[in-house]
Amino acid sequence: MTAAPTTTTAPADGASAARPAPRKGRSRATGTKLASNLVMAAIGIAFLVPLLWVVLASFDTEASLSVAWPQRWSLDNYAAIWNEETTFRPLGNSLILCGGATILTMVSAVLCAYPLSRYRFRAKRPLLLTIIFSTGLPITAIMIPVYSMFVQVNLIDSMGGAILFLGASSLPYAIFLTKGFMDGVPLEIEESAWTEGAGVLRTLWSVVLPLMRSGLSVATIFTFVSMWGNFFVPFMLLLSPDKLPAAVTLYTFSSQYGQVAYGQLAAFSIFYSLPVVVLYLFLGRNLGQGFAAAGGVKG
């Protein structure tokens, strides 16, 4: 027996011509990825340089605006600000002011966002447009009439009045964020709770809010950070030095002759940023959690 001859078929011209295409696509994707990585690295370095200056200058008694390695590492800058008048009292005022305003803002935002997310009424669209418009309204544009109103109602130099205004000025953006996250919670889950006899507030507290913890964390962090760095509002509404927050007392590191104690300013900035970092670490655990009950309505 003789083996049957094997025949080979030559590849078509179109198939052979199409083979180099994936290589071109991979090379193009590699170039795009490399370019994006370089851009991200440049942006990261641009943000890293100021942080590096703060850390190095806080240990340098002869710090300047330039980023330089300290010739002699020292804790004198931290020792100079380690007192109640310079650091502890302003930071305490900031925590009371921003913490109270954040709690007030988030509670009001949840109560306002719930009907906007769940109910239909004629004024819903105009109300949403008003909220969106309010998020872009500069606070400096309304500060003069607000100051005049606070003088008339005797709320100038009042910590409670400053908390109310900070909470009110941050409320539109908090409502906008909270409503967006609340829209992602399926209404069918709430209806299941209603059939079990739960009321609206009970459903909101026990069903909706636990399912949107990541959204609440984002809104809380954004609200607190915007208040923590606010200089203009407490500077206008608070007059007593013992009530000023840390954002306002930063200017005390500049002398009347224009000289700045850069080392002490950097050391104070380290303490000033700690509450924001702690809040982010505390609430950041919820940022990576998606909607856990996304498949709860299937079936």
C-alpha cells in the first residue's frame, strides 16, 4: 500500500496580508498606554513636589520656598507650634466648625435627596435645576448680604451661626451627590420593606442608607474637605481670635514685614492635614464597595 499524497493548501492572499494588523494594533495600544503612563507620572510628580516641600521644610529651621534637603534635621519647628494658642485651639475650632456643619449638611442632604429620588411632583425639575445652579454659585457673590443679615440677627462672631451658614452653602452640592447615589438603590427593595410594615423613615435608615454607604462616604469627604479649607466664611463671620479655625490662623505665620516662617508653616500644615487624612482612612473603606445588592431584585 502506498500512502496517499498529502496536499497542502496555500494561504489566501487576503489572510496573509491581514496577519500584520494585530501587531500594528498592539504597538499602537502599547504606545498609547506608555503615553498615558508618562502623563500620569508627570501629574503625580507635580502633586508630589509640594508635599515633599512640606515634609522637608518642617524639619528645616532655615526653610525657604525651594525644595531642599535640610542641612540639619531638627524638631524645633514642631516645638515652636506645639501649644494651645498656635495649633490646638485653632484645630479644635476647625473640628467643631467643620464637623458640625458636615453632620448638619449630610442629614439635610439625605432628607432632601430622598423625595427627589423616589417621588414625582410638578416642581421636581425646577427644584433640581435650582440645586444645580446653586452648586456653581460663588460664595463671595452672596457674602456681603449674608454678612449684613448676620449683623441684623446678631449672629456675627457666633460659632453656631458660622456652622449654619457653612452647612447651608454646602447643601446644594451634597444634595446633588447624594441623589445620584440614591438613584442607584432599586425601589423594589424598599417595596419589600414596606410590605413587611416598615415606614418611610425606617426604610430609609435600615435599607437605603446601608446600601449607599460608598456614596455617603464620597459626599461626606467632599463636604468636609471643602469646609476644612474654607478661609473666607470664618474670616468674615468670626471675629474673636479664640474662635478662629486653623484655616484662618495660617496667616499668623506671616509677619507684618512680609517675612514668613516657612518651617513653622510647614509643620503646622502637617497637623492641619491630619484630620482630613484620618477621615479619608476611616471612610475610605467604603469607597471600593459597590452596590452589594445589585442582584437582589433578579429572579
